[in-house]
Amino acid sequence: MTMIKGIAASNGIAIAKAYKLDMPDLTVTKETITDVDGEIKVFNDAIEAVKKDLEVIKEAAVKNLSEEEAAIFDAHALVLSDPELQSQVQDKIRSESVCAVGALEDVANMFIMMFESMDDEYFRERAADIRDVSTRLIANLLGKALPNPSLISEEVVIIAHDLTPSDTAQLNKNLVRGFATDIGGRTSHSAILARSMEIPAVVATNTITSDVKDGDMVILNGIDGEVIINPDEATIASYTAKRDEYLAYKDELKKLVNEESVTTDGHHVELVANIGSPKDIEAVIENGAEGVGLYRTEFLYMESAQLPTEDEQFEAYKAVLEGLEGKPVVVRTLDIGGDKEIAAIDMPKEMNPFLGVRAIRLCFEREDIFRTQLRALLRASTYGDLRIMFPMIATLDEFRKAKGILKDEEAKLIAEGVEVATNYQVGIMIEIPAAAVLADQFAKEVDFFSIGTNDLIQYTFAADRMSSTINYLYQPYNPSILRLIKNVIDASHKEGKWTGMCGEMAGEELAAPLLIGLGLDEFSMSATSVLGQRKLIRNLSKAEMETLANEALQCGSMEEVVALVEKAIQ
């Protein structure tokens, strides 16, 4: 019996035989060629073949994943169609008279090394996308078949050096009980997909593929980041009990689907979900969310090389509003730039795109795109409880300008004889410290606030949240952040308005006591986090959490706050 330690990437416990996902030998031999045009055609044919493969994989992925998660394969298609990648391979074939597979390997490795060396975690993840796509191309050019996880026919724990996003998306979660890899991290695509599919995962074990043989019995502990190889009967019995306990906990959570999110002293808060497309509504309902606190509309724009039409957007917004049957839906207007780009919009190249033309600033630059989206939203407003939210607002003038454009389009629609709801709300995302500090003035004019903690934290600390070298500055529980949150909530309540939160912090168990104490009205998170937060909140006292939050506001560091909360909820 051997225990291997790794990183816990997705909760749960699995006990099954090991299934090693072995890659074929993709060793490339650089051969000199004489027919340059013929070799370029071979390369172009491989691109077309892999495009078709990706379409098939995405179709399978959509059955297991949300549209937002399956959009990973749109990113792969963009890599495949990247003119820079294609032209560099073709130039190399011409200039060096080298075979297509040899040229491709050189160019792909150059791009992978370039992205892996970047500090930004988002760009480092792009290296995984390039590796996935180039591996498929190399396999095609070598005439080798890649392993197909979709062919698994019995319960297994997958063992692999790494799982590509396309591998993970093909997993049948009824048979694949979990997976363990040599490399990876909690923020890798495969880890994120594993959590969304609720498949236990342990990554970064370093040696799992050399330590495990095909058919070995393994216990995979995705809660503590452990893999036990060929366990004895007593260990199997112990972990079977732990697995049953974990499954019982999840079953217990399901009983709260139709319960209220209310504290022990009767204070009610709304627990709502973040979504990326109408297909995510099923998960919202299944997990008992009380509405949608963040509909990320940029995924509508990322699905195609063309901008979505007004009618296409109208149908998407209408589907979500109707699907929620009168529950509130907060729709964030187009929020791209920074770490998000789309093929249909030519984004300016900036030294620091996170501080440049993004979100509402881009909408002002491309008012035609903004007006089309607003018209679609207003047309859909009669089908449910619509709340329109503008992202990246820094000044009152920006809010007034955005609302002015909205009201202008509303007047045009009414003049055209189109019905528009009279009760829709208009709010802003608080993610820039300037807006958080001036919340008392914004509260006089907006209908609501939604705090985007991911950006608010990085802008407050002037620290890229994706940078591994300064990730110690991503401090959601720092008293400075808590004071900004309190300022926003108090300002909204003074004007009779409400404040929600749609950043990662809203779904964290450690945050719930503080946010209840600070008076947060609405928590928006991934649908799968709702029931866990509801269970926790139902065991908290609002009055006691107010005392806790006031103590936390007087602390001097995040560590002090965390210790205070952990002591209070033990």
C-alpha cells in the first residue's frame, strides 16, 4: 500500500481500478521534403480534420457541461485558426524544406514556452490550449490515434500525466469516478471542468503514472489531495465509510433545495447563481438558487466570429427570464477586455489592458454594439424580472451616460410600438475602488449594487490576481476590502436600495459569516455552491455575525480576520 500526495482539485472520494490513459508515441522526426506546396497542403488538411474533431468533441461536451465551460473548445478552434500559428508553420516549411509535422512541433513549442513564461495565469493556461491543439495536429500528421476516454465501459479512476480539456470533457461521470495526474493545478481547465462535473480529482502528484499500473486498485481522496495505491481491506473499508459520509452530506444538502436562506434569528438573504448561457438554467433550478445574480453575456459574443444580432440576443435573454419564472435575473452588459477578447471585435493593443478600454469603456467606444444589446434586453424585459447591470463603472458621469443611452433606446422602441417593462432595475457592478468610496452618491441614482470582488481586490491592492509571484496580495478578508464592502452596503441601505455580490468571495464558506454581519442582501455564486452556503447561513445568527463583522473591521490584517472567523464558527 502506497500513498501519493498531490493537490486536491475537485472534492469527493473515489474507489476503483486504475485506467491509465496512455498517449501514443508522438516522437517527431524532422525530414527534408522536396514538394513544398504538397507539404503545406498536408498541413492545411490536418487543420481541417482537427477542426471537425473539435466540433464532435464540443458536441459531446455540451451534454456534460454548461455552455460557458464548453466554450473552452471555441478557444481551441481559435488557436487552430490563428493566422500567426499557421503562417509561421507554412513559412518554416518553405524556408527550411522541412516536413509539416517537424515545422509544427517547432512553432508550437515556441508558442508554448512563450506563454508558460508569462506571469499572468490566464496566459499560462493558453499554453495548455496550444499544447492540446498541437498534440491533435501532430497525431493526425503522424497517423496516430489519441486515447478516447469516451470508450471507457466500467467504473475507473483515470491515471494520466495530464488531462487535456478535451479529454476531461469526454469523461462519462457515471463511469469515471475520478482522476489523478502528474501535473496540473486547481485553476487548470481540467480541474475546473472536474469540479463542474463533480468528478473527484487530485493533480500535481509528480509520479502517479510511474507509481500506478493499469488495473491497480486505487483510492482517490479529492478532499485532502491523496491517492492510495493497492490499499488493504481495512483502508478500503475506512474510505468507503468516508465516501458514504461525503455522499450523505451532499444528499442532505439536496433537502435544502426548496428551503429559504434564512439565519437562526429570521434574517433572509437571497442566494442566486452566476450563469453564462440559457443552458445553465437547469443547474440554477436543480440547486435551489433564488434567481440569477450574474448573467455573463460576453459568452454570446465568444461563440462566433460574428457579432450576435439583436434577435439572437433577445431570444437568449428571453429564454433565461422565462426559465426563471419571475425570479430576478441580473444581466451584465458586455464585459470584455483585460483577460477576455472576442474574434468579432478588434481590441486595441494596450500596455495594461486591465486598466484600459474594457467593459463599459469599450461599449462607449463601440456604441453601436452597446445599443444593439440594450435594445435586445429591453425587448426581453416583459418576460420576467430583469435587472440590467453596467460593469467597470468608475464615475457618476459614466453611469449617467450608460443609463442615458439605455433610456434613449427605450424611447425608440416604444415609438416603434414595442412593449418595454416599466419595472426593470438598473444598477452597477462595484469593482473599482473609486466607485466603492463614492457609493453614497451612486446610491442616489442606481437601483442596486453588485460587488465584483475579483477585480475590486486586485485594483485595491494594485496586484494582478493571476500572478503567482504576488498572489499573497489577493486578500479577500483584508480589513480594507471589508471596509469598502461595508461602505457600499451601508450606502445602498441608506437610500433604500440593495447590494449583492457576484465575485468568488460570495460562494466561500469563510466569507458567509462576515457578509451576513456586514448586511449583504444577495450572494451570487456558481450554482453548485448554493446549497452549501444555504446550510451554513441557516446555522448563523445575524446579530452575532454583526458583532463578528464589527470586530473584523478593526483588525489589522487578513490573518487576524481569518483567525477571528474560524474561532467564531468552530
